[in-house]
Amino acid sequence: MSFFPPSPAVRWRFFCLSSAAVLAFGVATAQAQAPARRTTSFDTDWRFIQQDVPGAEQVAFRDATWKTVAVPHDWSIAGPYDREAATGRGGGYLPGGVGWYRKQFTVPAAESKRRVVVEFDGVMANSTVWLNGHQLGQRPSGYSSLAYDLTDYLRPSGQPNVLAVRADNTVQPASRYYTGAGIYRHVRLVSTGDTHFTYGGVFVSAPQATAAQAKVQVQAEVVNQAAAAGTFTFQVR
């Protein structure tokens, strides 16, 4: 049982022995179980255009003429093929450039007082993400996952929000092999309580293993984003 101040992350490391184990994780207050982590697919109903469009991050921008797509989405594979393309042989002689994505969504009332994070498994490449006109961050690599906390910029429950993503793989050749372009992996929305595991904050390894038993090392990072400190229990089954 640990005392958590607001905001700073707290890390645990411990070992458990088992011949066969299923691990489940939870953080609870000393009084009651905290709300569960909720994960919602964010793959459908994106608007897309294969060009650079100034101002497309703004809420009032009109995207009615853009194509509606679901992700994972690779706009480069649609062509056209061109032996003179800057992507070259490794890129399949397919086009590079800039593509924009926009998605409008509302937050249910049940989620309005929770932390809300968007997780991208990958955006190729040099991505910039905005929510309601506020820039959340940039990620040069198209191979790594990324996550942004939306909570501070979300509109009240029932009001529309706009998430905008600019993906730029203009610089070519970008890789020895074909990379694709755009939001080419899954996206999800994750909501949690104020006290929760950080993104990628649980790591399990087995430094010793035999046919009879294994020593399992569990590392966890938890952050308290509530206004007040509290006492919490971390459980592993």
C-alpha cells in the first residue's frame, strides 16, 4: 500500500514465483475500487485528403469534400506507380508527400470527468496531432507508437471535438523498404480514473524460467493526476 502525491509517477518492482500464472493488474483506493480502464476503437469515420491544406487543424475548417476512410489506412499504396518517384525502388515507386486526417467525436457523459487519452499504434511519418486547434505534439518516427492526453482540451459532454493529424513523408527515400503513408495502424481512445497506469507503464519479464517454475519480474508505473494525494493498493494476480 502506497501514499500517492498528485502528479508524480510512482514505480514498483517486485518478484513472484509461479509454475503457471495469469497476470492481471489493478489500482484501487483503500476504500473502493477505482473506475476501470476503458478502451474504445477509434478506427472509423476519419476524413482524409492527400495534400497539404493550411488551417486543417482548426475546428471550423470544412472537410465535407474529403474522403471518408477507416484506419489502418495507407494512402501511398493507391499510387500511381512512377519509376521516377522519389521513393525509389525501396518505396515501391509510389508517391510520398503530405496527407491530412480529421475526426469529429463527442465524449459521453460517463467519460466527462475521467482522463481521456488517444493512442496511435503508428503514423507514417513526421506526424503532428491537434485537438480542437491545440497542438498536442509531434512524432518524427512512423514506426513507434504515440499517445496524447486529450483531457485539458476536450469540450463538455455532447459537444463536438475535432482531432486532426498531419502526416508528412515527403523526405525520400525514407527507408530501405516500403513504409506506406498515413495512419497505417490502429487508433483507440482510452479513459481512466485520475490514478492510473502510465502509457506503456506495465512491463513483465521472466529473468529465470525452468520447466518447474519461473521468476516473474513485474514493473509498474502509476501516476496520480487527482488534486489531492491518496492511499492506493496495487494488485497483481
